[in-house]
Amino acid sequence: MRMEKDISGCGIIGIMNEQGDAFSGEDVVVAICNMMERGNGLGAGFAGYGIYPELKDCWCFHLMYHNQTAQGETEHYLNDRFTVTHHEPIPTKKIKTLRPPIPSLYRYFLTINDETENGGGREQDMILGYVMEINRHIEGAFVFSSGKNMGVFKGVGNPDEIAEFYQIPGYTGYIWTAHNRFPTNSPGWWGGAHPFGILDWSVVHNGEISSYGINRRYLENFGYYCCLSTDTEVMAYLFDLLVRGHGLPFELVGKILASPFWSQIERCEDEEEKGLLRSLRIIYGSALVNGPFSVIVANSRYMVGLNDRVKLRPLVAARKGNTLYLSSEEAAIRATCRDLDTVWMPKAGEPTFGRLGNGETKKDTGVFGRKEQRDMRQLSSVL
């Protein structure tokens, strides 16, 4: 019966309590396992926020090693640049059905040795540079999570196997995302499973990024390098570059990554908006993501859902009180919360997001709200 379903790609799910109340990872496990038919055992994973409250001020690196030489070289690298507050193997449980080889998995809680660089954007840039250097230059070592008070857990297997392997129900957090992989154009390996992360960003993706080559070359101009052999990696870096690096609001990021067609821009009746959209398309043309996609992106304060500009992959949103749900399927949401307050389908190219601390969710409120229109006018004057 499973193979009779019309499969349209991976399964993705995100759950966020906008008041910051922690809940068990069991909820997201139940939801993603409801979409088991969307995968085939080649990859699954989870990202949780608020899961390390005792060490919330430390950078937490999750690393996978393919040999002891890589581990020794990486730990020497980390000890030269950080104070290692705590490190240990990531707790796992032996699962007989997981396919070998399974890499060695460790986590490190770190503070930067140079006190003058602690805090702010400079520190984040340094962490970004360290992650890129390890992934590019230490053979057999990969940093797959590098934020504060959050972590990515992923591997080659079905979501129930990966959840049991990492003991996800034993963690509590205020944001959880999860992914179940259906094969596309990339190999199934532990580093290539979703979510993808950089700093406190994490991304789960359903679809295919046919613009991967130009997106990757564009990101290299800003110090981001793709090392994990999967197209989704560019999406995590694009969000960090555009939101953190360039200070753009999510509405504008949506208009860059899922830019309207030129014909749509020319039909826009608002000349100011038309001018801005033209400028964004010209300046950020290499950041346009082509191909069918739906993504759920999270950081320590937001969870965002975004479709491609034609909506060739499904994305459903729902709310229950202060909790926002985003998923490939409504059934997955109802598997963990049957009594929803509202359910809707986000429009193509328009981000739907939850924000920590105010309990509000942007939901198809037109092209831009008042604040975003003000941001647009300010950006338009610069462009």
C-alpha cells in the first residue's frame, strides 16, 4: 500500500512554540514518522532549539569523524582556538537496522579564546570561518551543527531509526524540525542527510535546487563553501548571508530566493514596489533558487516556511494556541495535534513565519506588511 501513494518528494515538518516553552522531541518524531512513505531509508534528521540550557552560552559543534586521524587533527584545531568547556560522544543507542559504516559522532561546547571577539557579528563570522576551514581542509571531519543552545542530529536511515539512534524523545526544545529523505540527485550519506545548518540556522528541504551551481559559486564570494555533496546546503548559507549578513527581512529574502518572474514584475501596478523587485532581481540574481522546493528554516528566534515561486512542492501551515506547525502534509501535523485552531496553505514565494516572544505568525497578509513596506522603501533608496 505504501508504494501506491503518489510521492512528491521528501517529508518535512517544523513545530515552534512562540512563547519559548520547551516540549519533547517525541512530538516531531510522531509527525515525521507519519510521512514514512516519503522516504526510503537514505536519510533523516532532526534539529532542536533550546536543548542545551545548561550550556546555552557556549557554541556547540556537532562533528562526525570517519577516522581517528581526523578526530585528533580537529580536536587540536579546536583547542588552539577555543576553550573547550565540555566535550563527549553524542549519546546514541545501537540500532541493528542502521546501515554501516556509522561515523564517530562527538559534540563540543566551546567559547572563543580571544575575549575581545566574544559577542556580536564578528564572533559569528569567526565561527563561520572555523566551520568552513574544518569541513574543507580536515579530511574525514565534518561540522554538521554549530549554533548555541541547539543541535542537528542526522544520518542514513528512516526517521524512526534516526530518532531512536539519537534518543530524540529525551530532548526538550521550543523549536523542532525534521526531515525524511526521498532520493534526488545526491548520494545517501551521513553528512548529506538533512537538516543542514550553519551557526544557529537549520534547513529541511523537499525538492531539487537546479540552480545549485550558480548559487554555490555566488556564496563562495562571501566565504561559504559547500562540502557536503547535497544541493540543500546552499539554502542554509543563503539564509545566513541574506538575513544575518545583509540584514534583510524575511519578506525580501522570499522575493530573492523565490523571485517573481520578470513578466509578473512588469505587471506590478505599484511603481515603487516594481522598482524594488527589479533591483532585487538584478542585484541578487545569483541567489535566485530555481527548481521545485519547499523549505522550513529555523534559527533561535524564528521558524520560516517558504515555497518556490510556482509552488511545485506542498507546504501546509497550522496553529494551535502559541504553537506554529509547518509540514508537507496536514496529516503529519494532526498526528501530533488533532484539535488545531486553523490550517492554511501558504502562497507560492511568500514566507510564513513564527517569531519567538510575541505569539504572532505572518500568514498571507498581502505582499508586505507596514514594517516590511518601510524596510522596502529604505532599501529601495539605497539600491
